[in-house]
Amino acid sequence: MKLWFKSGAPWVWMTAGAVSISLLSVIGLLLLIASRGLSFFWPSDIHQFEIANSSGETSVIIGEVYESEQVPTQRLITSGIEFDKEQGEFVERYLIKTGNREYVELDFQWVLGPEIVKETRPSGIAVFERSKNGNFYGFVDSVIVDGKTIRENKEDALFAAIDRAVDLNDQALDLQNDEIGAINYQLEKLRLKERKLELEDELTDAALRDLENQRQALRDEYKVYEKELFAFRDEARRDSVIVKDMRGELVTLPIFYVLDVSFPNDMNFFEKVIQYGKQLGKFVSDDPREANTEGGVFPAIFGTVFMVLLMAVIVTPFGVVAAIYLHEYAGNNAVTKVIRISVINLAGVPSIVYGVFGLGFFVYMLGGSLDQLFYPEALPGPTFGTPGVIWSALTLAILTLPVVIVSTEEGLSRIPGSLRQGSLALGATKAETIWRIIIPMASPAIMTGLILAVARAAGEVAPLMLVGVVKMAPTLPIDGNFPYVHLDRKFMHLGFHIYDVGFQSPNVEAARPLVYATSFLLVTVIITLNITAIGIRNHLREKYKSLEH
Amino acid sequence: MSGQTNIALKTESTRKFKDKFAKYGVMTGGILVLCALLLIFFYLLYVVKPVFDSAHVDSREATSTLDKAYFATGIEEQTEISYAITPNATVDFFNAEDGMSGQQIASIATEVPGEITAYSQSAPHKGLFGFMNDDARLTIIKPFFKIDFKNNTRSLTPRVQLPFGEEPLPELLDEEGYTVEKFVFAEEEGVLGILYQLQNGAVRYARLEGEENMFTEEIEWIVEQSELDFVDGKVERLLISPDASRIFILTKNEIYVANSRVGSEVELLYTKNISRPNQQITTAKLLASANSLMLGYTDGKITQWFEVNGKAGRDFVQVRDFTMDVEGSDKAVAEIYPEFYRRTFIATTSSGEVNFFHTTSEADLWQGKLPTDNITDISFSPRSNAFVVLSANQLDVLNVENEHPEVTWSGLWQEVWYEGYAEPDYVWQSSSASDDFESKFSLVPISFGTLKAAMYAMLFAVPIGLAAAIYTAYFMAPSVRKIVKPTVEIMEALPTVILGFLAGLWLAPLIEEKLPGVILLILLLPVAIFLTAFAWHNIPQKIRNRMPVGWDSILLIPIVAFVGYFSFEMSPLVEEWLFDGNTRLYITNELGITFDQRNSLIVGIAMGFAVIPTIFSIAEDAVFSVPKTLSSGSLALGATQWQTLIKVVLLTASPGIFSAVMMGLGRAVGETMIVLMATGNTPIMDWSIFQGMRTLSANIAVEMPESEVGSSHYRILFLAAFVLFIFTFVFNTIAEFVRQRLREKYSSL
């Protein structure tokens, strides 16, 4: 024993334990995010609880079981809860999502195990997904279609009515966003044009008349669209459904607000899988609703991807050129050493410092000057002098510059020197060698650097909070209005979405599953990018190893 | 043929040119990286620098020559028009624009019935002037400027307003025969407080509350009076706070501070001796927001007093003092003139020498001589970018550049005694709703928070990260290492916002509930690993041989997982057994420690998790690249694996390990999202593991979007970023330097 101890073997095991802890925590973390994020879309059963509390009152609660936990009985007793029967040391407590936000005080309710008299999963409970006030749970009593009450085949009638309303609402939304949005955009352009003419002292009567005519034309057009929009909305308001809720009362729900209905208790596994896929699809393709706590994350995905691509376009040339300089041109002198230290430092500077720099230098200084020069008509309202997607991309480009440099340089250093010498010996200039031989061979390494940079940028939040990200962007950075790409706009970002919904939202409890789902999405994207990059790099190493021999 | 050569020559030269061009182009690109770093450095510095600039004063060519006697002056917000007020309630307006040589542009007289016996002015930001007549009726006037926008040009028209009606206020005296000799007044939300002294020396306080009559629409005043009989000795000065809640009466040696919130009964709060040996009091003034009383003495000393809520109850104490720093032997403080909202004030001497001081930062901002002596009054502009000086026969306007008087290097890093605080302290409280808020910019609490967060993170990350790196590099089987290394790299790539979110919303409640489990885990884990090792040592060689060398960590995974599960399952039982069933209550009540749900433990674990990969990968590289010849030599001489590791490998790799720790520290110091989400972000100074902190980075993230561009707050946040930049710059540069040295050493081996 003593000898064994002296040999240091236990300490070796301890260090092995550290590896196990690290591995276990990474894997555990990923599994946690995956399980929480993915289970959110699973159509869980709806329970009906009959509850009798200590004072003898009975009630019915319908909802999804959200969470359960063990609570020491003693703690409950001290907090003033009485039990009829003797309880064990711990009591099970359930958090039930009851929905029906407009009729109950809280849409989440704690229920103690011993209070539950009876638990059933009755068939026929409908879950209504709504664009306002969250989910609604209850039994469908009847459907009112165009004034007629339908009790026979009510499910089919309900599905048909919902499809119709959703369709009409979509059309109305498209009209509002595309046609009416375009008119508003053009009106704003006209206002700026007028202001510009005024600033240049060229606002003649003729010009004014011309502007007014254009404005009038737009307003006329607007009236037509508006009428159409109202027509769609009125049409969509036609039907409603009568539902018996958990209080036993009949409630009329306008189908105008209903997005979808499902009967999870009546679904078999296969149907549930389909429903799951549908929900997942909606999550990535829908706009957020109700202060981001419900609906999808499409604008955040779009904003993240757009910003990251813009950043990639900026960072690649600079990073590659810098790496080529460091590896192919720079001598082993003090300047090179200083540049190398700056690369390391750029990689080590906290991201928030980049945010501060971006806000001060890009947004206020550069953007402010651009506004003075090119957009004086919009002042004092800023055009580029306010956080926006271009500034975010630029800030993150500096932040990820070292990633591209380090990775490209590694690629360059793996290309055997004999290739360079061969090319030079055949009479090519250095520039030609680099352009024709080195860069094509190093392109997978450049790709690796780029992927790593994109992965880093996609997960970075702190600097973006200062230079352009918002919790809710009314418009995407790309739309149908000339010049189609709006680099001055603010955008939504998956990482910021997680922070905002998880910490700033009014109903954290309701939003939490959504945050897990968003996290899962972000983690998946980033890990996929990283694994791809690692894969390319390893492949490259193998390839050059064989070249060397 | 010759044509072809020509083309060849031509292409030759273009090729040469292209080669040169590429060379310089690439060089510029490389140097741009350096420029980017320098740009960040100098831009941050450029924004921060004005904070430490001292004040500048230069005179404006706008001197008005006066032919009347005035007692008070003022200037409007745009500093275009100044005014002076005569003792008989006439307001004369002058053009104060540069180069306009101060012509008089208007004169507005207000009718005051009877004979004026006394006059006085309110706190500067209220801009009121009062005239008391021989019936003890007060008329209050307010000069103001009407702004018109006609034809897109702005024009200002001076006016005089009577904010309390055309009629003078009701009589303050019921007995005949006495007149008011001096008085001060203040108004807040329709309540007027007037502190006055009669000819016979009696001091009285009147509280007037205006109520509009429903029928006649006239204001009816309810007057409450009280006699202040506690004053002993000749009254030198009367002062009243702008909200009429405190009155100050100064005699030769004493100051009386009384609560005047309830008018009918003025309650004496403090009587303080303010005399200094051989020195006379020359002046007394209240600063902006009127928490502080400034007293000037004949030897040029100015003392600041305010109410504090100390351990021994409330008290009125002298907090700090300033000394006039002027040329000439006459240093006696003639008068003190405060700014509208900030704690900057001017102190003058009778010869026209002035000093600019700021109380909070204890800064002596400017010292110089005014164009005139014998100053009657000085008044700042509302934006504090100019002031007017009224003397016997001229009115001068001076420009002031004094953007950030509240910030000094010592104020940022040393304890400061803020108004209302019991003692000097480090406080970060950057903003508040009111204009005259005393900003508290101490970087100490947030720097402390940064170090605290980094320390707890390192406490968690260094042992695990280094141990894991050593094992992976030295003992682990290559096949396992191939999987472990990328896994840890992926751990590094995890967005910190996700770590922060999990820490704040999942880990924090979990640990709060299962705290005994966490303690149990920390105790059990090493024991379990040790026992496993011992068990493994004692099982037959045959079974042992089945497992390849260097797979120990894989073998340990189920054991670690089981211990973790077991500890958390046992947590409620341990809680019942050791902590009376509720750990949180136990910690707060029995141990007397405050317990935040989002505390340093959470930050330590979450940020440690983010730092482990940084430490791991650099340390692993360092250990792995120790030449095999060294360890082989040691093993050949009979040392065990562990002995070789400790005595040979680690010793050689120690600079690399050091640089790994430095890099990790750099990362922990700058991390934003995790601390933002996993702590309560309160700027407290306490090492307790159960409390949170506010770090430099989180502070920037929280406050930057709300700070006004160019304000002191904005610049201090830039300073915070600069401090972070320097912190990480130092760590990274040292680490990189050490690493480069190490690389050179290995290459020679």
C-alpha cells in the first residue's frame, strides 16, 4: 500500500479523474441542452386533475405537467400547508401549465401530490395554439362556421375553419408587410428627398408639386390595399369555436386568433412524430410572438446568418493577407515578433472591449461622419450613426481576424518548402508562386479558419449588444425595397435572443423551453461548424504528412 | 521574332511589377493587424483622455459697462443673453454673444408696492429673485426667455415673470413697527419657505402654501409662522435648501441646522461650533442639491459639511476642506458660487482671484484672475459652459470648458466620502433620475468583482484543466487522446451565452436546492477516485491486462457519473441531517452569511467551465512537446512515471503551464455574458462565495447602451474597457513571451 502510494499511481488516477470530469461535463451539458431543447416540441399528454385542497374545496385542473420535484414535507408544513393524512418525508409537487391566460390568474400552477384526488388523460382535450394569450386547453363543444353551429363532425369543421383563418391571416400579413410596407418605405424616401432638396435650396414649387403628386399616388394606392387588408381581416374573423374549459364553463374563442389545434391525448406515436416535425418546422420558420416568448426564431436565424456572412466577406481577405505576410514575406525580425504578439493579443482582448470600440469608433465616429456626408436630410435621425448590422459585422471581423490568421498560417506552414522552391526554380515570381501554388493548396486551411471564425461570431453576444442587435427587429436586413440590402438596419441574433428571452422576458417560466430550443439550435450549428473545421484540418494534416515523405 | 521578345520583355516587366506590388500589398495587409490593435488602444485612450483634463476658462468679448447698481446676475441656457438685477426689481438684459461687446437689449421693471427693505435670490437652478417691502410682503420675479422659431431661425425674447401672481405675497408680520432686514426663500411644488430676520434681530420662519380658489381663481395663501428662539448671538447669514426642508443659521461661531419641513414647528437638529482659531468665517453657501454647506474662512480655507447617517445616529459633520490656491497674500474667501447641478463651485477673493473646485473629486480645477475685482455676483449658465461676473461697473462673460470635474484618478481608485454617506467608501452608482445627483464613479467595486469572479473561476478551472492536460499529454493512450482533444476544443467553442443561460436558469436554482449535494460531491469525488485506483491496483493482473494503458479516464467516467448522481440524490438527506432541512435558511440564520441564488459559486463553475479548455489546450501542448528523450532518460534511471512527470516533464514544461494559466486568467477577466447572466450584478465588495458581484465587463454591457455619448459616464465606461484591455494585454503578452522563449529552448534541445 505504502509502496503503491509512493509510486504516485493514485495521483495519476486523480489526473485521469480530471479528464473524466471534463468529458462528463461537456457531454452532460450537450445532452442536457439537447434533451430539454428537443422535448419542447413533443406533443405531451394533457392531464386532467381533480384536486381537493386541505380546506376541502375541489377543483379541476387541465394542463401539461411541466416539471415535478420533491419537497420536504416539513418545509410545506411550516409554510402553512396542512395535510389530512400522514405524509412521508417528501412530497411530490407538480408544475402544471394550464394556459387559458385570460381566464386564470397564472398560466402556471403548482399542485401537491397528496391534493390530487384523481388523474386522467381524457380523450378529446384540444390544445389551441393562439397568436394572443398563449395556449388554450379544453374540450371542443361546437364550432360556429359562418353563423351556423356545427356539432356533427366538429373536428373536421374546426380544422377547415382554422386552415381558412390562418390562410386569410397570412394573406393579410403578406399584404401588410410587402405592399403596404413598400408604400411606407417610399413615403419615407419622399420625405427625405424633400428635406434634401430643402437643404440644397432647390425646393422649387415644381419639385414640391411633383413630390405631392407622387405622395398622392402612393396614398391612393395605400387606400386600396388598406381596404383589401380590412376585407381579409373581416373574413378571417367570421368563425369561432366554443370550448369547455377546466372551470366547466363554455368559452367562445375567435378562430381569428387560433393558429393550430391538436388533440395530443388521441394521437398515436406516429401522429405525434408528425406533429413534432410540424412544430419543429414552425420553430425555425415562424416569427416570434408575444414578446418573443412564443412562436419561432426565424428572424434571429436570418439575422445571425446574414451578419456572419457579411463578416466572413470582410475578414477573409484581411486574415489571409496577414497570414501570407507573416509566413511568406516577413523576416524573423522585431516587427514580425510585434505583429505576432498583436495577433495573440487581438485574440485575447475581451469581446466586450471590441463592442465598446465598435460603438465608439464605427458607430459614432465613422457612422456619424457618413451621416453628415451622405445623409444630411435624415438628420438628426441617424442612418449609419446608430448600431446596425454592418457595424456588427465589422466589429466581429476584427474579433475573428486572429482566428483566420492562425488557421491560415498553420496551413501555410504545412505546405512543404520543396513546392515553393520548385516553383521558384522554374522561374515563377514569388507572387505567382503564392497565387498559383500556395493559396490553392492552403485553401482548405483558409476554409477551416473561416469556418472557425464563423462559429466564433455566431456565438458571440456581448459586443453585439452594443453595436447592433435588438430584441425585436421590425424588418429584416434584406427585403423587396430598393436597394434590397439594408446594411444600416438592426437585426436579431440567436445568442442575444437566448439572453433576452431567458433573462429579460416578463414570463421566464413560459419562455424557458423556447430558450432551450434556441440554445440547442445554436449549439448544433456551432458544433457542426467546429467539427467540420476540425475534420478538414485533420484531413489536411494527413495529406501533407504523406507529401513530406 | 523581335515582336515576341518584346512581348516577353513586356510581360517580364509587368510580372516584376506585379511581384513587387503583391509584396507591398501583402506587407500592408500584415501591418494592418498591428494597426488594428494600435487603433483600438489609441481610440480607447482618445475617448478616455478628456476625463482627466482640467478646466479651461477664457473670456468672451462681451463686456457690458454698467451705470447702475445691481445685486445679482444670470445668463440664459444658450449663453446668448445675460442679465443683471437692481435692488428695486428692474432686470436689465445684455447681449452676451462673443464680439457683440455686451450691449443692453432690454430693461424690464417690476412694480413693487411700498419701499423695498431687503432682496435675495433663490438657488441658482430656480432662477428666482425676491424683494421684500416695508409691509413685509414679498414679490418674486423670474427672468426668462421666450423662444420663437420663425422662418427657421431661433429668436430669444427676454421677459420677466411673476410666478406667484401679480400681487405680492401676504404680509408676514402681524405687529407693526418692524421691517424685514434680511431673508432667504425657497420654493418647491407650490410651497414657499421664507427664513427672515427682523430689524430687532429676531429670526422667524414662514411656510406659505398656495391654494387656488375654485371661484375667483385667485391663489389663497395659508401662512404658518414660527419664531426661532434657539439662535444665540448675532446672525451673520441665513440659508435655506431649495426644497425648503432644511434651514441653516450662521452666527459668528455657530451654525444651527433645523428641519423646516413642517412650517409651524421648526425643529432644531444640530448646533455646531464652526469657529477656527484666529480665523473669521467670511461666507457660507449651499451647493447644488443643497446637501452640502460650504464655509469660507479668512485664511482661504473652505470647509464642506453635510448630514450623515452614521452608526451613532444622524449628525452634521465637516467632511473635507479645500485651500485657496491663488497668487498674492490675500487668500481670504470672499464668496462661493455653486453651479446649477454639479458639485463644482467657484471661490473668489476680494482682489478677483478665483479657484474652481469640485467637492466629490476634491479637485482644484482651475485657478486664475477675473477681469475685475470687487465682485458682486457670479452666476453659471445652466449648462455650466459659461459664467457671468458682475462687478461694480461691468458685466463680463467667461467661457468655461469643464466637462468632467467629477472624475479624477484618485477619485476612481480611492475611497470618497459622498454626500449622505456615513464614511468614505468605494461606490459605483452611475446614474439616477434627478439632475443634481452626485455620480459615484469608483472603479474599485467593479474591478474587485472582476478579480473575484476570475479568482473563483480559476479556483475551479486550474486544478481540473491542468490535471486533465497533464494526463492527456503524458499518460493517455493516443487513440483516446484523438477523441479527447477535439471534445475539449468543442467545449471551447460553446457560446458563453449558453453557458451563462444554463448557469443562471438551470445551475443556480439546482445548486440552491442541492447545495449539500455539491459539498458532498466535492468531498466524495477524490475519495471515490482514490478508492477506485486502490481497487484497480488490487485486482488480479489478468483482468488488469485486459484494459490498454492510458484508458483510466474512460474507466473513471461511470464512477464520476455515479458519484455525482449519488451526491445529488443524497442531498436532501444530508440537508435534513446537517442543516435542519433547509440549507439556505441555515446559511443565512446560523452562519449569518447572505445567500444570493446567483452567487460566486455559480460563476466559478460556469466560467471555470469556459476557461478549462483554454488552460487545457495550451498546457497540453506544452507538456506534450517536452522532448521524449528527457522522460525516457528519467525512466531509464529508475524513476517511476509519476516521479518523472513531476521532476522532469512538468519542470521543463512549467513556462508553458504558466502561460496557460495566464491565458486562462485573461479569458476569465474579460468574460461578459456568463457573469452578466449568472450573477445579480450588484457592485458589492465581499469575498463571500455565496454572494454575487458586478464585473467591469458586465457593467459595460449593462450601462453602455444607456449612457449619453460624451458624458463622464460614457468616458468612464470606456476607461473600464481600457482597463480590461490593459489587463488582458499584460497577461497575454507575458504568456506569449514565455511561450516563444520555451519554443526556442525546445528547438535547441
